[in-house]
Amino acid sequence: MDISYVLVTGATGFIGAHVVDVLLHRGLKVRGATRSKKKAQAMLDARPNHSTKLDFVQIQDFERTGVFDGAVKDVDAVIHVASPFTYDTKDNEKELIIPAINGVRSILSAAASPNSKVKRVVVTSSFAAVLDINRKTPPFFTYTSADWNPLTYAEATAPETNSVVAYRGSKKFAELEVWNYLQSEKPKFDVVTLCPPMTFGPVVHPVDKVEDLNESNAQLWKIATGATPLPVTRVPFWIDVRDLADAHAQALLRPEAGNKRYTPASPEHFSYALAANIMLEEFSWAKGKISEEEQAIDKSYGLDGETVTRELGVKYRSFKETVVDLVSQAWDMEKQSDV
């Protein structure tokens, strides 16, 4: 596709910053949308070689209609990564679900405005929008992009529903909003959605100290330092953030990906015990700290990541490489903060 200038929302976050870098390395011009001027400046300072290709726009409230109208000016495409993520909620509908839906509506309506040049919108959804928590094995089955979480809006917003389940609902209903918008409004752009599972890997966004690591990586670092018993591995699927960023770029640039839904995921199943074992093997400082508790890797069902390899050309890193790269980086950050 003829795309040279891309708006990336959530550009100073864990996934978004990797997406920005992949696009820059491909020679594209990138505009990042962020709530934080400080983080935007930190990203610019860390990328002096791309100073003419990277700019930022500050948007405090991603949910409001009209806030992206200026941000989409002159861009050819949008990658919408930003989404609310918190498990510390008092009102799941108000704090998780409605903000996720409104954020999608806001970016789509801006992309569809009369003066917009946007040809494609790529939306970061989640395996949470695919997962049916009540689907049990045997027999063996494989989730694909055709599957949808059966959670209803009433269930997701019920006062007794915990925030983990409500978060899954927020991802489902935000992605449904994308497809419903496409059907009802018939905009001039097409759409691709990506539904990745747990995402790990080294960070390239502004992080001053290990305590500020994103949620998934923070779990690995807690294991490395013995700060926590092994967490329960809720779902055995994962992807390296660098491979996910590549999937975003491919979904953006390949014409044949238009109006498709994908589930990028490594074929290698994981458990937190596997992560602990890798750390014990690779880091001498970890011995005596890390739990050696055993934890079976659930291989009773699968997730189709092969379609992404076949159609988008994305190859997956090993879990070992991902864990080693993140933990090495976090160890260096910890040492620097002690100086």
C-alpha cells in the first residue's frame, strides 16, 4: 500500500513504542499520539537519527469525539494501540469498557472525516476478545481469528464481575465497535485487527526504573528477583513484543490484509515455571532467589499464530530469547538505579 505517514496512538507505551520503531526503520514518517509530553520528548531524545521522521501530538483524553481530528491531518494510515488497562477499578463499565469503546469511536470518526487521507486503520485488540474461558478440553481445539469471547455486555458490566473479566469485555466490545462501524458507516478506509495474547520482551518506551515496567514484564521481573511466588499461568499463549510490532507493520502495509482479523501468537506454549527455569539457567545472580516450583505447561489447546506467519510473513522468537532479553535489560536498569 502507498503509505508514508502513520499516526500511532499509545506511542509512548510498551507496544506502541516498538510499533513506532519498526515503522521508522522501514523509512516511514510517524506521528505519535500520547497523553504525556515528557514521555514524547524522551522518545524523541532517544531517537536523534529519526528527528525529521518523528513528531508527537499530545491528547489528554482519547475518548472524546474530535480529539484526533488534528492528529489525522496529512497521515495516510492509523495504528490504534492505546487502550485503558487497569485491574484497580471501582466501576468496570465507567473505567474500562466505555473508555475502550469511545477511544475506538473517536479514532475511527477522525479517520473518516472529509479531509482525512487515511487508507487503513490497524487496531490492537487482544486474545481476550477471542478467549472463551468456559471452553474446556478434551478434545483438543485451536482458537482462530473466527472465535469470539461469548461474554455479554451485561456480564462484563455487572457489579460482581471482577476487573480481569471486565478487561476482557473491554477488548471484545471495543473491537466489535470497529467491525460494526465498518459495516454501518462504510468508510473509505479498510481495517485490520490484531488479537495478541500475553506480550513480553524488552522495552523501548520511556521507563526510568524497573518498578515502572508494564504489567506483563513486571511479572517476569518479580519472578527473577524472588519477589513473588510463581503466578498462575491463566493462558499458555504469548508473543514477543518485537514480533507483535512487526505484525502491526505488516498488517498496515500488505494490501491483502485489509478487513481481516488476526491472532499473532508464538507456537511455543509457556508457563511462569518455564520462565523461572530459563532465568535459573541463564543468570547466576538468580540462583537462590527464584522459585523452583513446578508448573505444567498447558498444551491441551492451541492458538493459531501460523496464519500471521503465512499471510503477514511474521516469524516468532523463542520464549528463551524473550525472557533473557527482558531480564537482562531489567537487571541493567536496576544496577543503574543503585548507582
